[in-house]
Amino acid sequence: MKFKALILALSLVSATSFAQEKVKYTKEEKKEMNQYLFNEGFNTASQKKVSTIILKDNNEHQGYAKSWVKQKGQILSITIDDAETGKTMKFDAKDIAEMYLYATETEKSMKAGKFISNMRNYSTKKYSKSVTDDAIPFENQTVSLKNKKESKTFLMQVINPEFNEKITVYHDPFAKETAGFGFAGAPSFGGGVIKSYYVRKGDKVIWLHKDDFEDNYDFLFGDNAAFMKAYPKNSVEWDNFSFLVYKYTDINEA
């Protein structure tokens, strides 16, 4: 009996060691994993371009965004002037299914300046995502802000619309970034990594902070054995998050 118990214990230790074995990536693979694939998050809306609001009853309204009510940066309601009649209309987030806005030129200029000010961006991000002329997608979600507040319905910007079939990532307007270093008057190095997002998988929406990434890794990716083998949580970092969401989607569709 003691011998069998010993064999079982050794087997468990061996299995655990195998599961925790780190994957070593090539230089090219690491470069690919460090690519930031999410769209830029925007916090303003142009009053000069026509926004589109699609209600849950499938009625569609187009107009110029005039104002909104927010909580922690997330939209609770929006007011537009109808593009044809000029009539002012207010819509609550709970009644809206989808919404498409355009960023202001002022905010795009700020994003462009921020991109240029950090050398890290040149190897990880696309400048075009900071100055996009495309419509910015929002969708209705009910969520607890920072996983602490009473759940409410908001309109939240989808920042991975090209690969959100399995996991949808939303912009956190109050997210902080990691600090870089540099010299006065010169671009900084490092830093600039966003520390939090809102994330939906299935029917669950959570606020995901970099400090909680490891604890939520199995929830996000654990249902795909091929992915977990290629990208175990002890071999990747928060900096790789956008790539991991993209790759998880790709592997699931293969």
C-alpha cells in the first residue's frame, strides 16, 4: 500500500511538473506575441460626423452626437440631433443594441502624439489605429464596474471587433498604463502597457486588471487544450494579452 501511495505521489508530482513546464519561444515568436492588436480606445465623439444608433427593437437612428451621461467613463445614455430633422433625441444604453461613433480630430491628434512619444509603440502598435477615420463600435453590456459596483447597462467600446467571436474586449476609459523611462525632450522607452480592460466570455463580463490576469487565465483560455499547451500561463505575460485573445480565437476556428 505504501509503495502504491508513493507511486501515485510521484505521478502527481511528475504531472504537475509537466503542466508547469515553461514553453520557450523564438525571437520571432516573442516579437509576434508583443504585437498590440486591439483598436485604440477613444473617449470622445465627433459632433461633425453622423453617428448611428441601432435600438434593440431594430429601429435605427442617425444623428450628430451632442452629449452623454457616463459613469467611470462608460456611457449610460447619449443625446443626438437627428441628421434629417435636427430633432434632439436621448437614448438610454439599456435600449440600444449597437452604436457607431467617430473620434474627434482633437483626440486623434492626442493619440498620435502619444504614439510618437514612446519608442516601444513603433515595434508593437499600428499608428493607423490611433488616427482611424473608421466608425468606432459600441455595444450594450451589463457589467459591474471594477467588479465592485452594482451591475448597470452601459454602451462599451469594442476594441477587438475583428476577432471577438469567442472573447470580446472593451475599452476601460479609466485604465492606467505602465510607466516608461526616458530623457527630457526625447521619446520614452518601455511602459505604455494598458493595465485593465472589460472582458466578456460567454454570458460573463468582468473587469480584468493585469494583477488578476493569472487568476483568470483558465476562465479565459482553459477550455482549449491546444491553446493551453502552446501558451501556458507561466510562459506568457499581460503584455501579450491582445495576441493571446487573437490566437485563442484563431485556434478555436481552426
